[in-house]
Amino acid sequence: MNALSNLQPAPVASYPDPQTGHAIGWDHARHGVAPPAALLREGCPVRAGFVAARSRFAGRSLRPSPHVRQWLRLRVQAWLHGQVFEDMRLTANHLRQICPTHCPVTREPLGAQGVPTRMRADAAFAAGNVVMLSARAAQARAGAADWQAAWALAKQSSAQDSANTTGLSTAEWARLALLMSFTCALSEQHAAALPLLVLPPNRLCLFNATQGVQALLTRLLAQPGWTPALRRWAGVLGHTPARHELHRVAAALLPRLLRGNDAADAQAHRQTLEDAWGCELLQRRWQAFADALRAGQAHALLDDARRAGWAGRGLNLVSGERATEGWALPTHGRVALDEHALLLTPPAPAPARPPSTSRTPARPAPLPMKWQPAPWL
């Protein structure tokens, strides 16, 4: 998957997005990191930017951290494949913030081996769309066109042979599918039908308010002093059927969350919270709650949680087009190039999709709000 491995000499006109290439070379010099040798030949925009900035930063370049090196490598690979990289918010510091101790899909320790992976293949490398995964999970993600494809693989695979045939076990495919679904606009009923088998990683954007309520409720009930929070949300719902269903969800969820209090560490505690949603009774009660919600009530619950400060500074509600700002959705995450510009390496072929009877497949519009989980997730 290394875009540099088959790099061949190319004329200057064939480089994709020369301005971005020049900026990449400049940032390499600013941090005192040499670009890959294949990009240092004459005429390459990366080389031009590197040479232009090297004398300016000579002797006073910044010391590159591992996340800075990872950020530079990711920008190079995105540039070579003609993919948009939104570098205003997706910074090296952002990569540091979203790096968990364990892969959310495989639950393997990550250390410094995390692979920044887009959850939506039709969106750019942008903050809110990138999750750190293990190499095995990242490779599996590359083979799934969307969350529905990953969910189908979870259903088709079996515990005995899934790891040998598809790279992930049934449970791992299910967690990957759910992660990918967070960044897609779903109906509240559709989102509620998916069990919360994985909690949203730090800074991943959720486009479904129902899933945001589910994740936040799980965290709130797992902490001491949850009674005032539950009472407050009951007040927001008022005298509606949803209020009764909320208490039924809490009654089914609490006993399973209490098992996490005996967890040896934070990762074990997190897994206990996620595994609690594998209960069929709990899932039925959650769907009944989601069905009872009136229009806008899920957003009202999240907005109330923000005002109450339950999620610190990590709960952000963003309206309108700002929800996907920098995601390059109109170009499916690709750089809009001149028709005569060629990529250094051809993009990876898109996974086969089932034939559609519609000439123009309808794309779901993003919901008007998104939810970013707090750093404690």
C-alpha cells in the first residue's frame, strides 16, 4: 500500500496538485525531515518546496515528533493518490490526540503502530473522518466500500474462519461497520437498530444524534452520581412515551455497566461498556426508546448535555455545511485536477458495488448537526 514503492520518473506537468506538493516539501524542511528519495528528483514540486525552505530553516528547524513524521507521511501518500488532505485541523497534534492505547476494532495494543484511516472513503483526510486503527483493521477497511459492506461481511463471516478469509473476526467486522456508520447520515430508526458495539473514538464526528445520545448515556450511567443526569434528561423529554422508555433502557443497561467497575484498567472498562450492548433485551428497549422520540428530541438531549457540561469541551453541535467542512464530498474526497494532469500512481480500484436500478444513486444529505465525543472517550 506504499505509494512510493512504484514511483517512476514523470514530467513536471504530470504531478498532481503541484501547489500542495510544494507545501509538503516546505513542511518537511520546517521540521528537518527529508522527503522520500523518490520525490527529490529534479522537477518534483516536493523537492522544490523542500529546497526553497531548507536554507530558510537551516539550523533552526523544529524537532519532529513521531506524530509529525506520521503526519508528513500521510500527507505525501494522500498527495500521490490525488486525495484531499485538510491540513488546517488534521494536524500532527490532532493525530496525537486521536491515538488510543488499543485499536477500537481489533482491541490490540497500538503503541506507535496506529494507522490513520478514513472512515468514509468518499471523503477527504479530515478531522472527524480519521481514526487510528491497527494495520490489520486498516487493511480490512480498505477492502470495504462502506459501512453496509462491512456489516454484510460481519454477517457472512463465522468465528471459525473469518480471520483466515477476511482478515477480521465477526465481532471485529461488526465494530468496524459501526465505526464507519458514525460518519454517515442515517435515519434515527436505522441508527438505533445498530448495537453500540464500539464507543466513538476521540474526535470522531457522529452525524446521527441517536447514536450520540446512546454513547453519552452509556458513559453517564457508568459513572458515579448518574441519577441527577438521568432525572435531567427525563425532564427534557417531558411527559412523553420516550421518558418511560428511557428509564427502561437505564434499568437494562445499569447492571451490565456495573461489571466494568471491577475492570483492571481503562481499556477493560471500555470493553465492558461496549460488550453490554450485545444484549438482545437491551437492544430491543433501546429501539423502543428511539421509536418513541419525537422529532428533534435527540438533538435536544445532546444540547442539554452540552449546557450541563457533561462532556466538557468535547461536545460540539455544528449546524449546516460546517458539519462536513473540508471533507471534499462533492469530489468524493479527490483533488479536482485539470483533465491533463496525471497522478504519479493510479488510485486503488474501488471495490465492486452491486448493480443499481437507478441511474443516479441518491446520496443521503448530512444531518444538520454533528457530535464530537469528549476526550474521555
